[in-house]
Amino acid sequence: MHHPSYRAIAQAIRRRSGWANGDPLSFPDLGADVYFLEAHSRHASHLLGRSAYRCDEHGLEFAGEPTDDAPPDCDVPENVDFRYPLLRSPGADRARALVIVLHGLNERSFTKYVPWAYQLWRSTGAAVALYPLSFHINRVSPQWGREIERHLALRRAVPRNENVHGFNCVISERLDAYPERFFWGGLQSYGDVVDLVREVRAGHHPHVHPEARIDLVGYSIGGYLALGLMLLDEGGLFRESRAVMFESGAALRATNMSSRFIIDHACEVSLMKLYVRFTGRLANTRLSHWLREHELGRCFRALCGDESERPRLEARLRELAPRLLAVSNRNDEVIPAPAVLNTLRGLHRDTGVRVHELSLGVHEHPFLCRDYHQRDRRFVTEFLDVSLYGTGFTSFVEAAAGLIRA
């Protein structure tokens, strides 16, 4: 596979704020156009900070959940109205296929995903959307970036904390204070992707045909979202879709999320306490209701490792197996390859889900860094080391494209 220079596209996406909705940036040397499209989230009502909550499905009211950090989650305008890049072939015709790429936890930019999007587009012909999850990339409050030093000091003051870093201090402080944010943000992201697909099916998307095949490529936490969308298949929107889960799919209880690029150790402990060890005791009334009475909540519990949900999960995985592919990394310390097998292949290895194993770099930058002893700047500004991982990158793209084209 030819590996072109992706830097021009990556820089354009990083400098995205001035783009008009209808005007693409053209890259004739690469044969691609990149649009920056508007999106609006209808699901901020789940987020913390409201004076009251309601579950319309069950007709239930819940007490408000104020926070003592500002601004309230539900009132962050950047998280409600945002833009996402879409890479496609030049031309007026709407694309007959769309791949939605869903990124990892604590991601600050789409830089490392540009090669993925470009090669998936070249290999499949599909338009490729890089879609930001709740409170990530361009959906964050600018205030948080101005308060990194304060958050860093707070995380360093936590007794026996590890992996404290400027890269993860804001998300660690926010999730440690209110680990419920992990679920409610995921619920918002889930609803946003469902709405994007509904927009396409209704014929309202300017670049994707209403009958287009829509597939998902999810990395790390984005892989769990992709899998959840497939498992639940809300309204039959994903009945023809295929999903690739890259470095993803292990039960949450078997992961090691503490890293200077993801979350610190104390934050990881808080998440594990709420979602794995003491859910019944620590979850409030509203969260308990969602985890027990909603299919999405039960799916979430299954992916956290709740053994009572394993039979239903494995039965559904058997149904979906021909349309699923997991790509794991033998060198992944965050989401270990054996743990991916345990969940997606099943307790008795009989779900039929294909798991393609590669030997790559560290979880947070599998095609760039062989270990964590790299300069911080390299993790942030670079995206592909062809000499080290060009072959692995090609294998990943070919495996993903093979499923999508099938």
C-alpha cells in the first residue's frame, strides 16, 4: 500500500474553525475533498447539571444532579453544536457508502485518524466521517484548556495516584469527581451517531445517499460504541451495517485504562468501583434505572463484564458474527488481546466473531510508538511511522476494508 503524506489534510482538519458548511478543502494531489459539517446533539438532557430528569420510555421522573464544577455538563455549547470532518471523492453525487470512524477516550484531535480515513476511503470508495464523541476533540469547553495547571495540581495531590499528566488531568478530575459522566456521555454519543444515520436515511445528509451502506470503524472506547450500536440496532438502522472494533471489545473489568494519555490511576479506580465492583451500592436511582431497565444499559453492563448478561451478549454476537471484525494488538497493555478474545469470541470460543491479531505499538498510538519512552510531542503531532508499522497499518486497513467491501 502506498503511504502518501497526510500532513496537509491533518493540518487542515486541525485548523477547521473557519470552514463554511458547503465549501470543501480540495486536495487534488491526493484526489480527495474534505468537508466540515455541522451537527447538533439532541441528547444533552441526559448530562449532569440539570434540575430534574425524565425517562420518557418508562414515564419516570428523577431528581436533579447538580455538580460543583462549572460549567454544568448539560450547558456546554460546544458539546451540543459542533462540526465533524468528512472525506470523500470530488463530485456532486452523494456517496453510496459511508464509514463512520469513532475515536478513543481522551482524544484531543483527529490527527492520528487521518491516515485511517484516507486509506479506508481509497480502499472502499466510501465517504469517511471522523465523528467526535461527547466532550472530546472540538466538543469541549475552552475553559478546561485554560485550567490545566489547576487540574494537574489537584491530581498530583491525590494520595498514591499514578500516571498523572497534563494530557489526562482534566478528564481524570472530571470523571473521578463524577464517574457517572462516563455513562451519560456515552449515552449522548450513542444518540448522536443514531441521529447521524437517521439524517442519512431521511435523505437530509448533503453528501451521503439515503440508501447508502453505513459501516462503523471504532477504536478503543469508540469500538465499544460501534459494538453497542450493532448489538442494539435501534430502529433497524444498522441491520445491514458492518463494524470493525480496533483495540477494543474486552470487558471493562479486564482493561487497564490508567495511562498518561488516557486517565490516571485514581480515576480508573473510581470508574471500576462504580461500573464493575460496587454498582448496586454506588449507582444513584437514575443510573440504576438505566443500567437495569434499558437495553442500552444492559448492553453497557455486559461490556463492563457483568456475568449475568454474558448469555444474552454471546447469543447476540453469534447473530452478528458475519458482520463483525475485531483487530487486536498483541502488545496492547490497555485492552489486552487475550481479554478481547474472552469477550468477543465468547467463554467457549463459539460466537464466530473474527479476531485478527497484529503486533503493533502502544495502545494509544499503535502505528507510531513502540513504547511509552517517546517524547510527548510525538504522541500529539505525528500519526504514522511507516518504517516500524507500515506493514501493520496496511494489514489493519486491508482487514477493515475487506469486511466493509464484503
